[in-house]
Amino acid sequence: MDREEARLKAVVDTAVDGVILIDARGTVLKFNPACEKLFGFSAAEVVGQNVKMLMPAPFRGEHDSYLTNYHRTGVAKIIGIGREVVGQRKDGTTFPMDLSVGEAKEDGESIFVGIIHDLTERKRSGQAIREAAQRLKAVVDTAVDGVILIDARGKVMMFNPACEALFGYGAAEVIGRNVKMLMPARFRGEHDRYLSNYLTTRVPKIIGIGREVSGRRKDGTTFPMDLSVGEAMQDDGPVFVGIIHDLTERKRTSEQLFQAQKMETVGQLSGGIAHDFNNLLTVIIGNAESLSDVLKARPDLRKLAEAIIAAGERGAELTQRLLAFSRRQTLKPSQIDCNQLVDKMGRLLRRTLREDIDIATTLESELKSAFADPAQLESAVLNLALNAQDAMPSGGRITVSTANASLDEQYRSTHPEVPTGDYIMVAVTDDGDGMPPEVLARAFEPFFTTKEVGKGSGLGLSMVYGFVKQSNGHVAIYSEVGLGTTVRIYLPVARGDDSHEAALTAAEETLAPGGGETVLVAEDDAFVRDHAVSIIKGLGYQVIASVDGDDAMRCLASGAAVDLLFTDVVMPGSINGIDLVERAQQLRPGLKVLLTSGYALDNLRARRQLPSGITVLHKPYRKVELARRIRDTLDTVVETSD
């Protein structure tokens, strides 16, 4: 063996990759140590054998035809090209390998040199990377919070499903576009400057810190969100990952809690003032009475003293109302049959209020007893009725109603100060002018009034609020401009009044059976809509959600299969709930309908605005109530004329 041949043998024998030499018939001529390690055969076991022994069974027949075809046509599939193939070890296992083949001539015949590189580790690493990427994708896709990825120019690279739900855009609508589209207009210009400044100075304002910002939905509405941003480096520059948490519900709960705390603080202040002012009034009225007795001989001066007494007594009435608001009045709670009380108040109100005011009562047939001060409850109903009368200068209708009610965790999520449980509800409804939101927000504040000077102290609703809170109850106002106002008083159920409570509880805790029908939910309040959809889906029904009457009509017009329309009464847009019912039943005669509203609907019925035969579910409703009403409505047989 000459030196050059020795060197060549050393290269082949020490090569990391396998080197195999075969003749034109596929017989193995050379099998280097790397091949022995790869395949598990010794060179002695392979040399002289057909190379097919190193291939899995499915490929062995192809090899002979491939060699024959190559010798006949000269068309190469691997020779001079190389590709990924599969090898078979001595133990029968297979492995991926990269095979590149070269051709040479020896004594006029072709011989082929194969270089074999094991791809097992590369495949394993690639699989690990793919699995890691899949796990990461699963985390991002199922995250409750929004995850968004942008590049250094602000273009969106990733937009997870939670972001789609938050912003109302599909990922395809956002990816590739500048993230500014998700910001209110006043912040868009700042974003480009911020990114440019950060990349130049590396001084962060959000990155690595996080803060509260505003997001803009597809429909143009905005919402508060907590945005935290992290930075990562890729080959083509930095990318930024934003984690977005919707603060809407937290803000709403915080505002409710702040309002409750504010009312508590004002109540404490009012109570202190009333207490001290009563002491002053005692002195003023007492001295004025003494002067009146002394001044019997001076009628002119005695008249002044009596005017002081009258003013002092009026001041005492005001302080009594302040004490009621601050929950420092003396209460004498007892079991109350609210049906009897309301019936008696109805007769009193008919004699007390103007003749153009119609009084109606709606009483729960199996009403439990409430535990509160009956005199204060009468005073509260009278105050609410007088307020209702003032809201109807041209006359109208007042309805006083009672009902068993239950305030659950869903209700408490928006009224955190209210304990959950069973209550007795007494509601006073008018069909007057209603209150705009800014007035509604301050309705219970003492001395707040929209009446002319001298026509109201602004303490009527404050007194009601204080009495109910001192009685461990809850009071809520629902009002729509042009539709009127409903004030609902929730009083605790009297203990020991269990005559039919067990039967009611058992009935309420047993959910009505669900079904496979499809329910179209029309509700403009996203929070309420999501809650209703979640409950109805949980009952086993199919659900289609629509954001308003127009959206619901588009759904019905599209031919979607709908068995029941469940719609709110008051909705924005060109089609409210009543209009939607009429149009939906014109389009689909016999369509079952269930209405819901926070507004007492007795007045709508009186005005003939409510379609006859329609079932109404009052907000707030419990899951068992919704389940029962849906099932009952779907099971109702609709009579049709021949």
C-alpha cells in the first residue's frame, strides 16, 4: 500500500460520517467503522452482501429498479444530489439519515460511494422544538388574558383568542398592521414616538413595568386595561410581548364600592350634624316657646316667636330625615305582611295623591314575611309615591308591587356591598319622565334634588336609603328616560317564617330540564349577555348571541335555526326589545319569545306596548328562574288559526 492509499484509508476509517462503497450491482465493497457504529453490523457481515440489507423492507425492491433504471437511462435520483432516507440497523430498528452518493469508474464499471450522516439527534431536537412551540402556542391560545406580539416597527405579529374577544377583531384583521389601530385616536401619535425614543435611548415607560391604559375595540368603544410589556431579541431585531388584562369589571366593582363607601361617609357626617343640630333646635324651640308665653300682651312680637317655633319644628323634621339616612333613627322591627301593608297603602295613596294619578298594586300570592319597622316602610312607600307623582305632572300610573326575591353572587359582583340571600321586595313604579344617568347616580345623596327651590328638601330618597340599609336590606333604582322609574326595596326575610319556605327552596334548587333547542339572546350589556349565554349553554341549549335588535334581526333573516328569542326590553339602536318581538314573529310566525328587563313592565302593559301572552323575566334573575322560564316557554303550545 503506497502512502497516498494509506492516507485515503485513514480518512475513510476515521471519518465521523459513514462511508460505504458499492459496485454497479449493489454489492458492498467497503463499510467503514462509522457505518459499523451506525448500523450495528461489522464490516465482515456486510461486505460482499447487497446493500439492500441496510434498508427497511418497503424500500428494498425500489433499490434494484432504481439501479437498473440509472444504468439504462442515466437519470439520477440520489447520485450527485443527496436526500434524506431511512436506514435499518442490525436489530431491525430504523433511523433517519442524509445520504449523498458519488459515482466513479473502476475497470470500466461504475462504483458508488455513499456518505451517510445520522439525522437522529437533529430530528429529536427538531421534534423537541416543535413540541415546545406547540406547548407555548397552547398556553397563548388558552390564556385568559390577551397576548399580543409586535415588532420594532409596531406591526402585530401575534394576536391570541383572548385578544380577539377583548378587541372584537379577528387575528387576520390585525396581524401585519400597526398596533396603533387598537388605541384611541389621542394616543396613536405618541406610540410611534415612544417606540422610536425607546429604541434610541432604551428608557422604558411601559416595558418591564406595566401600567393602566385604554384600548379601542373594533366598534369604536374603549375600555380600561392593564398592559405589561416584555422585550425579547430575535435575529432581525427586538420584539415586544404585551399581556393585556381587561379592567372593566374591576373598575365597575370599584366604582360601586366607592359609591357605597361615599354614602356611608356622608351618612356618618349627616348623623353627626343632625345630632348636634337637634341639640341647638331644642334650645331654639324651648326659648321661643318661653318668649311666646311671656309675650301674650304683645301679639306682634308673639307672632315672631311662633314663627321661630314653626321654623324649628320644620328643622326638626329635616334632622329626623338625616338621622334616617345615617341609620341612627330608632327602629322597631317586627314581622311584616307586606301584602297587607301595600294593600293598606294603596287605599291611602288613592286618597292622598292627585286625581290624575292611577294607583295599582301587584302582590305575590305566597309572599314570605319581612323583618323591618312597618311604620318606616309605610313612610318609605309614601315618599316614593310622592316622588313618583312629582315625576308625572300630567298624571300617570303608580304601581306598588311585592315579590319574593333572591340576590345571588352574580348580582353581588356588581353590588359588592349587598349580602347574598333571600329578600322580600317592595317596588314602586311610575311611568313618568325617568332619570338621566347623571341624576340616577346621585339620587340617594342627601339634599340632592332636581326640584325647584322650596319644592323639595332632597331627603326623601335619602331617608328611604337609610331605613333600608339600617334594616340590613338593599335598595336599587332602575330608570329610563321617557319610560319611568322603579325603586325596589329589598328587606330581609323574617326568621321562623318557614311555612312554605322549604317547598320554595326545593323548587328553586331543582333546575328545569334543559334541551337541545337553539336560543337567540339579544342583550346590549356585554356583562349581562355573557352571563346569560353562559347559563343557557350550561343548561344544554345551543346559543346565538346578538348585541342589539338589529343584530338579532340579521341573524333571523339569515335563516339561522332559532327555537326561542330571549331579549331585553330596552336596547339601543333602531330596534328595541318590543319592536324586535313584533318583527321577529312577523318574519317567523309562532317563534317562542321570552322577555327580560330591569324595568317594571306593568306600565308597558297598561300602555299596550307589551305584546299579549309574552312571558317576562325580571332582572336580576337566578339560574333556576331562567331555566324554568325557558323550559316553560319552549314547552308552551302555540295556538294557530286555521
